[in-house]
Amino acid sequence: MTVQDSRCAPGELGRGSATSDDLATSDDLAAAEPADLAASLDLTDLSRRRNAPGRRAGLRRARWLLRGLVPAALLIAWQWSTSAGLVPPTTLASPKSVLEAARDLIADGELQTALRVSAGRALTGLVIGAGIGVAAGLVAGLWKLGEELVDSTLQMLRTVPFIALIPLFVVWFGIGDTPKIVLIAVACVFPVYLNTFAGVRGVDRRLIEVGRVFGLSRTRMITRLVLPNALPSVLVGIRYAMGISLLALVAAEQINASSGLGALVMNASNQIRTDIVIVGVVVYALLGLLVDLVVRLLERLLLPWRPTIVKS
Amino acid sequence: MTTPAGTTPAGTTPAPAQPAVVMRDVGKAFAARRILDDFALTIARGEFVALLGRSGSGKTTLLRILAELDTVDEGTVLAPRNRSVVFQEPRLIPSERVWRNVLLGLPRRESTLARAQEALAEVNLADHARSWPHTLSGGEAQRVALVHRPDLLLLDEPFAALDALTRLRTQALVHELWHRHRPAVLLVTHDVDEALRLADRVVVLTDGKVGLDLRVDLARPREGTGSRFDDLRSQLLAELGVARPSSPA
């Protein structure tokens, strides 16, 4: 065990004059209390502070409890304020009556029907919009001519807030399912287009060179090199589009709807049934959650070669 | 300065006196900078040529021209159709399993796992045939790049990004594969010792021309020591403009 005196001049260290021989014997070093030793050598005891694994583990165990604390408090405050009559049910229904409303809606099948209609609209719009977005992104990404034709037009249209199109779509397509599906499709085109275009253009040039070295044809270059390596970016676009499709669904259904979740919520709103309105909001939120799960599953299935996905 | 086409590798079985690469009157410029100027180089079939040059001298451009990744402005370039390139950083297609990467250039009906495994076995990677590229280490990925059987093997500083031990092993593997299959090899490197240990001939690219063309008349396998080795190294370092050739960094 060799200890060097920190007080010695820097030059002395190199010559080896300040070795343990000059200090206390090694027996002293082994036996002394750390605090005394540090004081006598004018050193700082770096091992004094230690990790407290017990406390951290305790915190980790209690984490879910801690995280649930504020939501639970809010829920209790909600229930208390509504049942005590502080907030009238026409302003905010109590959690209990929301649960009852949900039970009733499920029992008579109303919620399931509405959900089926709304999810069908969102999915149809999404499929159409994402399809157009991927196709346009590929055309613009793969061919210079395609970029000139497609890109500036779509970039221009992108600046239009899709909700502003609702009145126009009502004039064009009436008040049935069509204007809603078209609105959702339009809203979904842009995120998918932008990410597909960026994904195709972002494929590593060095990989393209590999393809050229091996003499791949243009078709095989696209199918084996460009498309698979653009896919992560395309999926990001689809993920965005899924979120936006729900947003567009809510917007479209609130303008006019005779069926679906939006109709359910709007009718309840007209009758000042805040319990049913809240049920609708919660169902929309659950749909969003479901959409996210679907995308994660898709990524896992389609991108097995990505290191980040393998690890997770 | 042109090397006669009828050269044979030193100390090995004579290769056919036929050239694998012929470059004549080649000119190449990037903007105002002339990278290659009336450049000429011939590589015989089965010959191992190392290309040295200061950084920015156009070594990599020369290799990329032979890989058909860059075009020349003027002159003639002849090379075999069957070429393979190993880059400094491994370039495997991340979305294809290792065995599909190995068979990338082949038509689909000739692409069988067994065929890829056979090729991979030669670089001790048969077990990794079904792995994804990102699971390989840098040295393993470079070995995958070496499984092809080209007539012209182009190596663009393939050992530069490897750790010292892996570099030695991979150099030995390159030498072994060359010895067995006899492709013409162009190795672009900045490592004088590496060039002298591996190559039949070391060419230094200076100001767009062949500044020095040295035949490495040393028996293989080479240890990288001895007075002849030191002498060759001194000549190369002098051409590369290193001030004190007797004590390389």
C-alpha cells in the first residue's frame, strides 16, 4: 500500500522521495480510523459519503403509489365536490354518475354502436390518407420529376388548417359519412407524405453506393435498399397520422353527426348530460391509447433489424 | 510513369502476365483542384498493390473510380467486371440479415442460405449467417465484407477503424484470402508498415501522379523488420514528406 503525501511539492512526486517510507508505517495505515488518517495526512475521505441503496429501493417500490397520489386526490376532490352539491351536475357530473352512464350505455349497446361507427370512419380516412401520403412521398422521394410536381403543391396545401375545410366539405359532400372520411384522409396525408419523403431521401448514400458496387438494378435498389431503410420514417409518419385521424374525427363529428361517438356526445351536450359527455371524452382518450399500442406492435413486426427495437 | 504490364508478384507463384487494371492518361478534378493529372497505373492479375499518399492526395478518389462510384474527366480506365469494395466503415445493409448481405449482387434463385454459409465459413462467420448486421462487431462486419470472390478487390482503409488486435487479425485474413484466391488487390492506406507487410508493390500518389512505385521484394510472411524493410520504409516516408524517415511515429 503506497500513500503519497499531498503536501509535498509536485516535483518531489516524480523523484519518488515521498513514498510510504517517509510516512507512517503500513501497519499504522491499516489500523487508523479513516477520519484520523485523513486529518493527519491532510487528505479528504472520499468514501465517507455512500449510496444508500435501501432508501432508493424503498422509493422505487413506492413509486407507483406516489405517482397515483395526485390523480387519486383529484378524483376524490371531484367526487366530494359534486356529491356535496358544490358543483351542480349540469356543470360536472360526479365520477359515480359517469360510471353509471357508461354502464347504461354499454348495457343497451349504444356505446358499442357509436364506437364502431366512429372507429370505422377514422380507420377508413386513415387508410386512404396514409395511402395517398406514402404514394406521394415515394413519387417525390424517388424521382426528381416527381418532387418538382408533387412537393411544392403539397407543401402549399399543408399550410391550410384542415378544420377550416369542414364547411366546404359539407357543401361538397353533404352531412353523411363522406365529408368526415374525406376530412380525416386529408388530415392524414401530410404527416405521412412528409415522413415518407424525408425517409426516402434520408437513406444513407453509402448504402446506395454498396448497391451500385454490387450492380443492383434500380428496381432492386428501391425494393431492397431504399424502401426498407425508409420504413422507420414512414412509420413515424403513420404514427402521427393515427393521432391526427382521431383529432380530425372529433372535429368532424362535432359539426354534424347523426351517428357515432360525436353524435352521442353532442346529443348529451344538448341535454346537459355531462356524465355522457365525459364518457365520450374518456372513450376518445382510450382510442388514442389503443392507436399508440397498435403502432408499437407494427414497429416491432416490421423493423426487427433495428437495434433500438430489439432491445426494448 | 507507367509500370510494365508483365510484372509478377515477388516471392509467390507467378500470376498470369495479364493486367487486371489499366489506367492511362487519367485526369480528374474537383472544382479547381486537380486530383489526378495524366495518371497511369497498371495492376497485374493477382497482384497486391498498396496505394499511399498524403491525406487529400486523391487515394480514395482513385479507388472510387475503379469501383465505378466516381467518373473520370479524361483518359482510359479498364477494370474487371467482378469487383468488390471494402470501405473504411462496414457498410452492411441494416435491414437484411448477414447472409442476404453476402449474396446481395446475386439473382434471387442463386441466393441460398447454404451458399452464403459456405462463403461465411471461410471468414469464420458461418454461425452469424442469420444475424442482423447491427449485432456484429466492427471486425466481424469487415470480415463479412471480405467474403466475396472478386477479380479485383478494392480496399479503402479497411483496417483503420479497427482496434489494434482486430486490425492484425483482419490483415492476416486479407493476406490469406488473397493468397488463396489471387484477386488483384488495391489497398488504399496511410499506414506505411501495413502497405509493406501486405503488398507486392507500393505506389505513392503525389500531385496527381505516381510519385514512387516500389516493388516490395521481401519474402512472405513478412515480420515488418529487417534492414531491407527499413530501407523501403525510409524511401516511402521520404516520398510522403515525413521529415525523419528513420524514426516513424
